[in-house]
Amino acid sequence: MSAGSSDLSRRLGLRGAVTIGVGAMLGTGVFAVWTPAVALSGSALLASLAIAAIIAALNAASTARLAADLPVSGGAYAYGRAHISRTAGLVAGYAFILGKSASASAAALTIGLYLSPENARVIAVSAVVVILLLDLQGITRSTRVTTVLIIVVVTVLAVLVVMWWRSQSVETTSLQALPTGSLSGVVAGAGLVFVAFAGYARITVLGAEVRSPQRIIPRAVAISFVVVLMIYLAIGLTVLSALNELGGLGDAALDTVARQVGGEALALAVTVAAVMAAGAVLLSLIAGIGRTVFAMSSHGDAPAALRKVGGRSQIPTRGSMVAAAIAVGIVLIGGLGEALAVSGSSILIYYAVAHVAAWRRFRRWPSRLVAGLGLVGCVVVAVTVVAVSLST
């Protein structure tokens, strides 16, 4: 590697790493997850949020340890193959593809729901096609674009939260009108809210791009996680209060809240922020899934035809097309809640494999405690999401 490329790869300090961490988490979920989650957990939404945050933190800890021990691409797919078996790797790989494709469909549906609820599916399919074309041209997100996205989204959300709570009196802050969900509903709600944290592990694989990675990455992970959790907590409280007063918010929950307190101007700002965030997530997902499919086909774990790359940027074109096709299929078959349920349960299975790999690889009790708790959490929530989804 040349000096120039080495300098480029070590360009990120703490602020840049935190920017990437927050940007990876602050996407579709903050605009889309609330109504489907509240339908399951009711006034116990914050309990679902807490469960999801704890599981996400355990997942991040295990995958960070595995990434440092086995610094290769592929995530839990690679860790499962290396430390458990080829079958375990396959389970993780295909769970990732299905889960992230469902996340892509949720992002596309979010764009549709915020732009035009009555035409949400048509807009969602169109969004997937447009993003696929961008990916095939080699267009990806940069740190600068991520910074702009964070500034816009956080500013809009802050204005929304402040305006809502300024409009409320002490007497209207009770949540008595909202029923509390059952235990299974709260746990299943955690599976949906977990999708809102999707992307947090991206910061754990930045070792080659961060100055002093052993010092900066743990701090960046902690800071990013706390920042995003505080944002989700503020939005969650706002959504609960709005539901209590308005009775229903629809799938584009934050748009409804914005119209209530800020009229068309704030609703437009929320729509722009939602489309920007969901579009950026959709681009990242289509690109990431395509490269995972390519990696699996290179190891003989997916059809060899999917190894094909094309274009001046040598994009894994067929892998990206597979990702887009799955996302479109989920858009056409189900709604936002179904997409989030498929995404949450599949990604939790992916991380369950990572925890088993961590348990087998590391012998000291702190690592095994994290892996054990994380494995139990992932399995329980994933199974509950599937069970509740099948029963409704």
C-alpha cells in the first residue's frame, strides 16, 4: 500500500468516527418504526426501546471483539464459518441478505408513506429502482454527505420535539389513554425497534480508516450509541404523548405530529428529512447486500453467477439486483410493519450466530457473559417477533 493510500485510510479521528456511527444508525427507523411498534407494545414502548438498545449493545460488543480478532469482510457470515461451521456461516449470510433486504423495503416504503401514503407502494418500488441504478453507477455515501444528513435530520427532529412539548400542558402528558401491551407484545415491539439501531456495527469495522483505532473506536461506539439512544428516547416520548392526545398517527407518524403543531411547513421539513434519511439508508443497504452476495458466491456459498461485476467501478451488479428484487418483493407482499418484522427477526438471527462464534472463540468470562446474554436476547426476541406476526 502506498503512503498516499495509507494516509487516506487513516483520515478519521473521533469526530469523523462518531459521525459515521450516528449516520449509520439515524436512518429509516427514527421515522418509520413507531406506529408498528406501538401497535404491539402500547404505552410500554419505552420498555421495547430499552430491550432493543440492550441487545444492540451486546451485539456491538461481540462483533467488535470478533472483528478485532478476525479482521476480514463478511461479518457474522465470516465468523460463523471460521469459529462454528460452514452451515452456521450460511445461516448468518442468508439471514443478513433477507434481513437487510427487508430493511431496504422498509426504507423504500418510508419514502412512499411520507411522500404520498395512497401511492406508497408505487413510490417505494420506484425508489428501489432508482437507488439500484445509482448503485450500479458506483455512487455511494461519503462522510461529508453523512454529516449533512445528520445535521438536517437532527435539526428537524429537535424542532418537532420542542414544538410538540411546547404545545402540551401538564394535564395532557398522562399516557392513561394508551393500553399497555402484553409481555409478548413488548418483546416483539423490541424486535421492530431494534431495526432502528441497524447499522451501529458499521463503526466497529473502521480500524483501517481511523487514527489510533484501539483508542478511538470504543469511544466513538459509546458516544454514537448514547447520542442515538437519546434521540430515540425523545422521539419515543413525543410519539406516546401524541398518540395519547390524537388517538392515531398513521404509518407516517412524525408527519402527523408535525402537521398538528407546525402545519404544512414543518410537515414538509419532516418529509424532506425522512426521504433523505431513508434514501441514504436504501443506497447503503442495496450496495452492502450486493457485496455480501458477491462475497458468498466467491466462497461457493451462493450461485457462481452472482460473482459477476461490471462497470468502471467494478460493482457486483447481479448481487445488487438480487437485493433490489427481494426488497421489491417484500414491498409488494407486505406493509411497513411486516417489512420491519422480517428485518428485525432475520438480523437478530444473524447476530445470534455472531454470539455463538464469540462464545466458542473467547474463553474469558466477560466475553462469554456478553455472548451468552446476547445470544439469549437475540433468540428470544426473534422467536417472539415471528410468533406474534404469525398470530396476527
